[in-house]
Amino acid sequence: MPNLHDIERRINSVSSTKQITRTMEMVAAAKIRRASERVYNALPWASAISEMLISTAKYAPLDSEPLLATHDEVKRALIVVIASDRGLAGGFNSNVLRHAEKLIKEKERQGIEVEIVACGKKAIGYFSYRNIVPVFEFRDLSADPTYEEAAEISQFAGDSYREGKLDEVIIVFNHAKNAAEQRLIEQQVLPINTTSYADLLGLAPKEKDYFEHFREKDLDHLPGDIDFEPDAESVMHYLMRAYLRNTFYYALIDSAAAEQGARRTAMKSATDNASEMVNTLTRVYNRVRQGAITTEISEIVGGAAALEE
């Protein structure tokens, strides 16, 4: 049975840890709102530019933009792994990194050479430990990503795909489904994936109109031909450039929001566990203290009885 001093020291240690985890939980909760608003405001533009590119590309000449082409054979792939700079976020980083490593091994079994872009210190350390050297490393930006970071990644991916050095580009990141739940996303960026953001991120789809076939057709809104000004090459190049930058930027800020949500959940769980441990240790402390008092009383009574004899 531990003595009272050891139990008291243990209670103080756990209480100090509880104060730290509680503070980190409050800080993460404060950051979630700003990060979530950033994602919420960026989603309409992300969906719009993606849908615009997909709907316009089918009317553009096949040779108007090399990034619209699908390569006959996939020999080299780029995987952009988005993790965090800090830990204490539960399984936030491990889920992304293990999925990325599994994806790398799967590609290599298919004879595909894989290059990595590591975003976040946890991703950099994970791949460095496994002797995988990323072509790009970004650190100290996971909680507050910048547009310049997305532009640099999109520039490298776009130029390499256009020159035939890459045949496929994939992003692996955590999507902030809500303030308490994150969802692992594997998004194909190049060649262009026709999956909408609503389907990709699991957002609520628009309500289906079951009576559409019974309604009279509106002849004033029939689809027409598309004219490219000044030319198809310039328009598609601009759309592709905006699409790539926006796709990477949205993934970065979405991951930042998911990181804060995961850290808040992890710190709340740690705070609750610390509270439960303090309560348990307090009961043990009281029990040991009561036992010590009982022993002392018994010794005093026994000593007094011995003197009387």
C-alpha cells in the first residue's frame, strides 16, 4: 500500500496535467470556430470552380490544355500528404500517415514510382524515418495554411503533369465533418475527377426532383454552344490553374479545421480521464489516511491499557 505522501504527490501531478489539457481544450475550441468559418466560406468557390471546369472541359478542344488529358499509362504518381505540426490530437496524424503509406506500397506493387509532398512536421518525420525523401516539405503552417503554400504545390504538380513527369496526383487529408468528427479523404486531383465536392466530402446532396419528367420543358433554358474568349487555350489554362490552386488550398484549410477538432476531442478525453483519476486517488488517499488514523488510535489505546496493568 503506498504511503500518504506518494498518493498526495500523484494527485498534485495529475491535477497539474488536468489543468494543461483543459487549457489546450479551450484553446482548440476557440480556434475551431475561425477555422470552420474559413472552410465554410471557401466551399462555395471550391465547388463552383470544380463544376465550371468539368462542365466546360467537354466543349474544349482536346489539345487546348495538356492538364485535361489522361495519360495512357501511369508510371509516376505524386501523393500530397497533409498532417499537422503538433501532436496531442488523437489519431488525426496516424490515420493519414498509415493510409498514405498503404497507398504508396499499393502503387509501388503496380510498378508506379511515387513522389511525396509532406505538409506538417509529423508527416516529414514519419517519412524521413522510413528513408522517404519528400520533394517538398512544409512546416509550421498546418494550423494556419497560406495560399502561397497551395500555389507552390499546384505549380509543381501542374508543370510536372504537363511535361509528362507525372501521370497522377492524389491528396490524402482529414476532412472536418463537424467540430467533433473527422473523415479521411483520398482525392484524385489529376487527371480531373468528375466527383463533386458534395459526394467527395459526404455533404448533404440536393433534394431530388422526382416529378422532373412530368414537368413541361422550359425551352428558354436549353443548353447552347460555348464560345471561348479570347480562345479555348487561354480559358482552359486559367480554369485549370485556378482549379489546382483552389483544390490544394481547400484541402489545407479543411485539414487545419479537422486538426483543431481532433485536438479538442483528444484533450477533452484526457481532461475527463484526469478528473476520474483524481477522484480515484482521492478515495485511495482517504482510505489510507483513515487506516493510518485507526492504527494510531489502536496503538494509543493499547499503550494506555498496558500502562494501567
